[in-house]
Amino acid sequence: MEPSLIYKALSNETRRLIMQWLKKPEDYFDEQAYLKQGLNFQIGVCVGDIQAKSGLAQSVISSYLLTMQKSGLLESERVGKWTYYRRNEKTLQEFAEYIQKEL
């Protein structure tokens, strides 16, 4: 875990929103489309759904998600031609402990 990368990733409001959305995806996204494909939110949320919710360009969201993944905040899984993102709870726990202990 690199705290400086996490701080950088969380310094953007949209990236913080994405973390909130992925914490409880059922509150922000339609799971029915996933269930029809034999998937659920355990796999994560599709980049296209995150992009649509944010209202930003797909290239911007892809860049944001990559930054968050490199910091360790997100994990991704590819299914066919789609990539799904979910929170990396292990890293989030380590970061929370770091803040509590070091700050």
C-alpha cells in the first residue's frame, strides 16, 4: 500500500463518488441487467455504467479507474469484452489503519 497514491486518487471528487457508488452498487446501478447475464455486483460494476452515471467521457472515466486501480483502491475483472470494477476492501482497511496509526 502506497498512501501517497491513495491520497492522490481520492483528491478528485468524481473518484471519491465512484468509491461511494461501488460501496453499495445496488443503490446506484441497476442489477437486473447483470442478473440477466448471470452476473451480480460481486464481480463489480461495468465501466460503461460508471461512465453513464458520472456523465463524463469514457476516456476520462477509464483514466480515473486506472489511477484508482494502480493505487490499490480498486480491483478489476474482465468478462468477455467488458471490464468490471469493485472496491479493494483489503487496501481500504490497511489505509484506514494507516491513517489511524500514523495521523
